[in-house]
Amino acid sequence: MTKPTTVAEYLAALSDEQRETIERLQATIRAAVPRARETFSYRQPGFTLDGRPLAWVAAWKRHYSLYPVNAEQVAALAEPGEEYEAEKGTIRFRAGATVPYELVARIVQARAAAIAAGAR
């Protein structure tokens, strides 16, 4: 299997369900942080803000991931009942489960605020 070098190649290699979920994650990030710029690095679709890393998304066999995220940040932003697993810089959403897109929006908005605070 050839390793993707663009977002289009990455998306083309996914199943329909995976592609739909990743595209919705991308749309959620775009809507939450409209100034974010799309990128492709670490062999994954991602976004930068003011030249700094904002978020990456990835589809795996059993889950979807959002990077970089820490467990404390997720715990502070999550609503009761949202299903996820957060550790080691990532949050994972089980494949086949409903992805909490509103949580994703809150996370990237918090990351954008942190980037802005660090840029000052």
C-alpha cells in the first residue's frame, strides 16, 4: 500500500464510513476555527493556526483520533455521556459510535485560544 502524501490521497484510501467521519471532523474544525489552515503532515489531515499546529484527525480500524489533546483538557470540556478515550496526546472515538462533534469544536476552540495566548 502506498503511503498518502495529500489529504485527497488519504481520504481516497478510506472506507465510505471513515471518509464521511473524517470529512465531518474536518468541517467541524473549519467551522470552529475559521482562520485555521488545512495541512497534511504526519500522514494525516490537519490544521494549523498562525503557523502553529492546531489539530490532526485520523481514521483507524477501530477508532477515530484527534490530536494533540490531553486528558485534563477533554475532562474540562466534555459533557456527561460523551463517549471517548483520552490519553497520550489523543482523544479516540470508537468506530461505529456517534462522534461528539460539539466536543471536537470545543477542544479546537480551546486550542486556538491557547495558541493565541502563546502568540502574544
